[in-house]
Amino acid sequence: MSSVPVIKTEAAAVGNPPSETGFGTWLVRHGQGWLVPLLLLLVWEAAVRGGLIAANLLPPPTELASTLSDLLANGAIFQHVGVSSLRVLVGFLIGAALAIPAAAAVGLSPRIAALIDPSFQALRAIPSLAWVPLLLLWFGIDETPKITMIAIGAFFPVYVNLVSGIRNVDRKLVEFGEVYGLSGIRLIARIFLPAALPNLFIGFRTGLSLAWMFLVAAELIAATKGLGYLMTDGRELGRADLVIVAIVVLALLGKVSDSILVKLEERLLAWRDVYETRQA
């Protein structure tokens, strides 16, 4: 008789693990990712101060902080960040908007795939800088070639991942939808799109990261503002601190934008029962 309550208690304990809350748990979960960067900064600072690394080639983190403080004080960094962020946002949205219907057509139709997919795969292999002279000839030196280059960078990851997601939809799900009378757009909206959504978000995240990479090449096209221009200006002035600060700011912007997509993915794909959700 006495064993029954014990069994219930253990089952309850297994089914309802104690929740982990509090600042300490949050710090362990989110703060541990900063350990390696902080350690590298300490080693970097010590190596430069100790004369192991030339300060004119790799300024110490304290000098970079001073440079960033100056850029914040005169407002220049906000202007460069604003211009670059707008270019990435517009280019990414255009690239993704073009990639989604193209991927849907290729993924759903073998005939269309045979017609245009080989060309897309060939274009995908072209390096970003190879587009620069052609885009200059076509569009001149205004914003159009910059946005176009970023859109090209964002297009292919979204396209490739969505095509893969559509082609890997479980055949039984499609047959199940057809049994219930779904066809055409309704079948795509109710079966293919939800099943391919995880791949689509992988494409979004990869495409956004490539958009930031293509931004630097795009801002080599006669730019007078932007983080790519700041890097070029630092190189011409022989100021490694400006170049590194621009790189660090690009990294931070890339991380922030990726985190936004991750949060959106978690909200839209909360219905998934996958290993990661079990670990949360």
C-alpha cells in the first residue's frame, strides 16, 4: 500500500521537472557564449601590450574601444550602420521574394526544374566580386548595383534550401492531403509550405548572412557611406583600428539580425516536436 504513493510521486517528479528560473540560470544559459570572446580579448590585449604583435597592424581592444567611442560621439557610426542596414534589408527582401516562387516552381515541377535549375546552379557558383564590373556597366554607380548584388547573395541560399525542403516533403503527407480533397494552391498552402518551413528558415538565415557578406563587396562600388566604405577608408588611411571596428560592427549586426530570425522561427515553428525542444 505504501509503495503506491511513492510511485505516483516519482512519476510526478519525472513528468514535471522543477523549473529553472532566476538570474543565475539565465546567466549560465546565455552568458557562457561570451566566455571565449572575452578570453580572446584578454589574450589579444596582453599580446599587443607585451610586444608580441605590432600595434599598428593589430591594435589592442582598448584602442578599438576608444575608436568606437569617437565614432559614437561624432555620430558617424550611426550613419554608416543605418545606410548599410537599409541596403541589406532591401536587398535581402528582394532576393528572398524572388527566390520563394522560383523555388516553389522548381520543387513542384520536374519539367521546370529541368529547364531552369541547371542555370541557377551555375550562377550560384559565381563569386561576389565577379558581379561588380558587370553591375557597374548595367546600372552605374548609384544604389541599384549595390542592392542588386546583395539580392543576388540572398537569393541562392533561400532558393536552394526551399527546393530541398519541398522535394523532401513526406509523400504520405501529400497523399493524405489529396485524400481530403486538397489540390493546387490549397495543397501547397496546407501541406507543402508547413512541411518545408524549417528549410525555408535555414535559407533565410543563410541568405541573410550572405547578404551581410555581399554588402562589403557592394560598398566597394563607389560608396561614400556604409560599413564597407568605412573599411576601405581605414585601409587607405592606414588605420587598422577603423577596419577592425567596422568588421566587429558587421559581426554584431549579423548576430542581431540572425537572432531576430531565430526568434521568429521559434514562434512560427513552435508546433514541431524535435530534439531541440526537448532540451529546452
